Amino acid sequence: MSESNLSRRKYLASVGGTAVALSVAGCSGGGGGSSQTITAGTAPGFPPFEMKEGGELVGFDIDLLEAVVNETDYEFEGWEEFEFDSLIPALTNNNIDVIAAGMTINDERDQTIDFSDPYYSSDQAIVVRADGDFSPGALGDLSDRPIGAQKGTTGEGVVQDELVGDVITENQYNAYDNYVLAIQDLENGNVDAVVIDVPVAETFAANRPVEVAFTYETGEQFGFGVRTDDDARQSALNDGLAAVRESGTYQELTGEWFGQ
Ligand code: GLN
């Protein structure tokens, strides 16, 4: 049984893609123990980690997590989409088993959930309109300006910790359900800067009339989120991550999604 699973997995891995996960799940028949499956949650609107293209969920996190799960004994059940700040409740309520959403590993979140080993590093970027005359070079230059970020993010943390009450008022901070709305409001002139993870800032800058004014070093590392009592999935994901790094898949995916 486990041997035929393994060879199927290898065959399917060579075929690649989402159809694989569906066909594995399809073949498992009814009554497959839910403890051996992984349903993943993400928050699209965070390119190139996760976004919708022609109605389809795509991105680095999507490909990476599916490749990682493919290296484990778990069956991949599919994706559920949430706003970013609903992901941790969805995980702790058992609606999903894993968060793959460019989520930074930090102490605050570590009190509620656990993380896999890190799979990507990032700092924060301060993004402004490309055609504007506002070109800040440091946080102090944001003085008295309306600033945007996505709710529940580390970018919001930078705004709250470094700006609010110091260089801007609480009212000058605009919190958005997702970063696409924040960038749209920046383009529309309703905020003068958005604080957002560097790789996502660069992706927006490549596709929309915005640019990175400067970066603010935070040394963040992204991990997959799991429930605190779920040591089994945590160690399976860590082994899977090591395997995709080893096989060259990790590097292929960073090349595809970040041109690195
Ligand atoms: N890395 C940031 C955080 O964890 C933003 C993640 C996101 O918006 N998807 O808060």
C-alpha cells in the first residue's frame, strides 16, 4: 500500500501540477482518514506569492506548498481563500491545516500557531506613486502623510510601531483588507505611501504605476503556519521543504516567480 502510494506519487510528481493532487485524492476513495490530508489556506492579492489569474489561484506559495506536500505522505486536498487576518483563526478552527501566505514567523503569532522552517526572506518596502513628486528616503519623511497597509500584517506593525503617534496620527493610518486595495488607493491619491513586503512591492511596481521609494530592514522570514499541537504536519512539511530544496525544485520555483 505505501509502496504503491509512493510509486504513484513519483509518477504523478513527474507529471506535475494540480491535476495530480486531484487524482491522488480521487483514488483514495471514501473514508480516507482526514488526519492524512492537508487543506491549505491562503490570501490572494499578494503577488507573486499568491494571486488570481483568470480566476485561477497561482503563485510561488501555491507551487511551493503543493511541491512540498507531494514529498510527504499527506494527500493534498486543495486551497481555501481568506482575507489575510482571517487565516490564523481558520487554522485554529480546523477549517484549514496549513497557512501558505507569505506569513512572517514572529513571536506574536508563535503564541497561537507554529511554523515550518523558513522558506523565504523579506524586508519591508515603502511604495509611492511612480508619477508623483513625493520621494521619501526614510520613515521620518512620511511625516503627516496618509499611509496604508494591510490589516494584521508586519507592514501594519511597522506603521503602528514606527509611525503612528510619532510621525503620523492614528487617523492617518489606513488599514485595508488586502494589499490590492491599498495599492489602488495609493494610485488614486487617497494615501501617499503603502508599507508592504519587498518582493510584493517590486511585483506591484513592475505592473502598476507605483515604485519602491526605500526599504526598511526587518529581516523577516516566511514560514508555513500549522496548529501548535500538529507536530506531525510540521515535521512532514519541514522534511518536504528540505526535499524540494535538495531536488532543485525550490530553485526552479524561485526562478519562475522571482526571476532569481
Ligand atoms: N509577510 C507579511 C506578514 O506576515 C505580509 C503577508 C501577507 O500580506 N500575505 O504579515
